[in-house]
Amino acid sequence: MAITAGIDCGTQSTKVLCYDSINKEVLFVATSSHKLISKEDGTREQKASWYVDAIRDCFNQIPISIKSKIEAIGVSGQQHGFVPLDKDGNSLYNVKLWCDTSTASYCDQLTDKLGGEENVFSLISNQILAGYTASKVLYFKENHPNEYAKLAHILLPHDFINYYLTGEYVMEEGDASGTAFFDVKNRCWSKEVLKAIDDKRDLLETLPKLLKSTDVVGKIKLEVANELGINENAIVSPGGGDNMMGAIGAGCTSDGELVMSLGTSGTLFGYSEKIIADSKNRLAAFISSSGGYLPLLCTMNCTVATEQLRELLLLGVKELDEIASKSQPGANGIIFLPYFNGERTPNYPKAEAVIAGMNTTNTNRENIARASLESAIYSMKVGLEAFKEQGFKPTKIILIGGGSKSKVWSQIVSDMFNLTVMTPKISETAAFGGALQSLATLEKTSVKAITDKHTQFNEEKIFTPNEKNYEMYEQGYKKYKTYDSALSKLFR
């Protein structure tokens, strides 16, 4: 029995998945929740120590008969979070997360200093957005100068966990491509952006060694192996951002395959052998953690909208689905702009949620419930347009995340995108992706060879598009874009 483990450090929780690669089955999944520090100015933070506490809690839940046989570990982590450490590896400040919008003004400062958006795009193939890491470093420099003076290591959440496991300061290229100080085209750090953040010190000295997806971080530290009850000879693969690991766990390692993740954030990404850089700032030009590239659209509000509505209407998840299913595609004209957390795509740091299109005949729970589900998919349809403009030819959608459990939502995706929707058998795709990447490292083979062999799909959860519904959604999407455009000046 060859057991590998995937650690997924998400926004809401950490999960550890143990996978038997011989029998192709998940042996155990442990979960430990995280707290969140939130403020009205858009601050969203956590403490790095919470991630270690959660990992310890998860491994305490796993039977010794399983965890003692783990041979390799791969880590998935929420992207973009800034983990500042001193020379001894101690945390200097809270981790500012991907969903933190409090640093929006620092994005503007950096962009202006670098000569505007067009020049920034030429440097890194992306823009400097509030979700990314660059503005968080500048925020730290300007607001916490004493702690910043001690800054020795800039890490991302999954890098911090790799450091905890191995003692090594490294960063994998895929996760690095989401920092906004990484040149995606040339796969190296951008000296220009780093100098714009701080022109008095060389921030290159604070950045870790870059790893490719085929590299090895190292062997687990003996004291950590003993603490967690893991085989002391277990190796740690490079890991990656949660979207990169989710792509691996969903089997998205070939051209034309799209993954849509319906979680706290909404993401739409696809594997590409060539770099896809969108000058209109809809798709992020990321690198995959299996070789190649992973162009990605990310919205900061997905299940956030449905959760807020469920709380308001005092409904369970299934109840919301049942009510929404009584409405028709397009929610009888009601449009929900789901910007509860501001927004990253489009770049609306000051945005707020809006329910529009209500009148005396359509204002009811059914239509509003359906509009909340549709809103997340409308916002990601922008990404589908961008993919097609870049020459990407989508063949299917692999649906993952908590929202993929909803049959109503799954059919909405299929109808709105006019594509077949499939759902992986193993739903914890980010953690599973970590386990599969570490298996590839263990067997010294390609990630694609592993995903081709190990990813499977639910035959009973395949959704095909309805042409009539697709046409109704085309009209609804036009209305959605009209409201969004009209309010955009208030949201920027």
C-alpha cells in the first residue's frame, strides 16, 4: 500500500486527505476550521500559527495505521496570502489574505510608479490587484516599519507549510505567478516591481528559491514526523496554490479542459501548453503546477452570495436549491450583483452587493434565490469570453468546490456556458491534487501521467446544456452586464 497525503490550507479550514494509490481510494479525510479576522475597511487576515495548529489537529484525527505509512506529502494553499517571517522563521504580522481589499490604494501607487497598467502588463503579464501579494508587502512596509525592518522571508501560505514540514524556504512557480512581482513570461522575479515596492533594499534577498512542479522540497523534518505520526522518510513535493492543486485533483492537465470552482471565491481556469495573457485584465496569467500554464479568472464572491441570502431567509442549502428550482432561467428578470467583498474581476474594490430588476410581479423568494445562484455564473461567463478571445477552445467543464454538490447550480453552469459539465468522484480536489502531485514526485513521473491514471468522474452527475435555457441566459447575461456597467463608477 503506497499512501500519499494532500494538505489543503484554505480560507475556512485545513483538510488532510490520505490516498491509497494502489487501490485508488481515499482512506481518510480530516478537517480543522480556521478563524478569520475581518474589518470594515476590507481587512481579511489570519495568523500563520493557526495553519500549523490546524495541521496538527487534522493528523491527530487520522488513525496511526494510515498516517504512519504516508510516503509523500503535497501541500495546497490559498493563493496570494502574505506571510512575513524574520531570519529565524518567526511570523512578523498576520497573514493578509487573497480576499483582503484594504490594500487597494497601494495597488494604485505601485501601478503609477511603474508607468501605468500597460507597462505593468509588459513586465509581469498581469496587473497589480488588491488580491495579489505585492500590495500587501507595500502595506506592511508603510504601516508596520519596525516589523518590516526585520523581514527576512516572504512566503505564501503553502510555502509556510512547506517550511514547517521541511525547514526549507521555497516557492513553486505556479503560486509565485500570483504574487504580482513575478514575470510569468520569463518565469523569474520582476526586479522592477520589487524596486517599486522598496527602492532602498533588495527584496530579492527575502524571496525563496523557485521550484518547478517536478522538483522536491525535501524530506520531512524528524521532529515534525514524530509530532504528526508520519513516516520519517516521507518526502514533500513542491505543492502549489489551491487552484493549481485543484486542477491536478480534477484531472485538468490537457489543453481545452476548463475547471470551475464554486467556493468562497469563484474561479474558472484551464490548462494551456502556451502562455495566455489577457491585456483586458479578465484572466490572470498563471503557471500550472503540472507543467504548462493555467490562465484563470477569479471572482471574490461566489458562495458568499448564497450564504448571505440563506442567512437572511433562514434557509438550509437544500431549501435554497428547492426554492430556486421553482423559478425559471433568468430569474424572471431579477439580477443579483454579488459583490459582498468588493471584487477582483472586474476590479471593483469598493463594490457592494445589489439586487436589481425587481418589480411588482417578480419580487419573490424563488426568483431572488435563483438570481443569487445565477449571479456567480454570470460573473464567470466574462472569463469564458476571454478564454475564447485568446484562442482557447473549451471542450468541457469540470465542476468542483462546495457549490458542485448542487444539481440546480450544476445545470445552470451547463445551460449558461453551453457545455457539458462533469464532477470528479473525489470532491476534495485541492487536497487530492496535493496527494497526486506528491505521488508523481514519489514515482518520478509526470503529473499528467498520474492524473490520467487516478482521476475519475461521477457518471450519474453529468449535465448537458438545454438550448432553450442557453438562449434565455444569453438575454439574462446582457441584462447583467448592463447593470454592472451602469454601477461600475460607484464600485471603483
